[in-house]
Amino acid sequence: MEGILKRLQDLGLHLPPAPKAQGSYVPAVRTGNLVFVSGQLPMRDGQLVYKGKVGRDLDVEKAQDAARICFLNALAALVSISVDPDQVTRVVRLGGFVQCVDGFADQPKVVNGASDLCRAIFGEAGAHARAAVGVNALPLDAPVEIEALFEVFD
């Protein structure tokens, strides 16, 4: 993990422990050279860092930070199934869900928090397809949830 951990350190970040699943699912599943990471919330040390609806309880900047935390948790979920982040050959897709007020239309800006961090960590291999969807509610009243699909090598 030297390469990715070094990049994280250079960015002033670290890989957190993988958050526990909040339901009847596993944080990540590998099939062949693909790893599907379940939706990750902005959790740190077992607690939500942010809560509520974007556009009411959080502004776009705080929601972007929440998305970054979600992406770090997605990397932690990867490690939790014994996949070294340096094995990632491509970040294929991110799915972003933003709990927001009616009329809020900046979901892409919010999810850019995760996308921009992904590119900062993985470079061109971090260029990915994406969805950024506004929703009425998320688990635990989280403002953002990010899921990921990684291509990896053995």
C-alpha cells in the first residue's frame, strides 16, 4: 500500500478503519477483477461526521467534505476484504446520493468532493463514470452516500 498511502499522506489524509455495515450486507465484494463497494456514509470512529439535508443543514462545501470522507471509507472497505489499494488499476464508477431539500440541483458539485479526491489519489486511473442523485432520505440521516466500483489486478 506504499504508493496510495504515500499519496494520502501527501494530501494530509490517512486510511481510516473500515466502518461497520449498517445493515444486512457486506462492505465490499470482489468478483474476478472487480470490487463492488457498498454505499459508504461520512462515518469516522463509528459516528456520522455530518447529518441532515444539503441545502438546509449543510452547505455544498460541507457536503463535499462528507463525500470525501465517504470515498476514504470506500477505500477502507476495499482493504477490509484484503485488497491493497495499489492493486487498483481503474476506478470504474462512483455512485453518489445526496440527501437534499426540494429544488436543490447541485448534486454534481457535492459528489465532486469524492470524484476530485479519487483523481488526486489515483491520477488518470481515477477518472470514472458517475451518477450524482438527489434523494429525500439516507440511512442514519447522512447527507451523502458514495458507492464505488474498482478494477483490480491479482
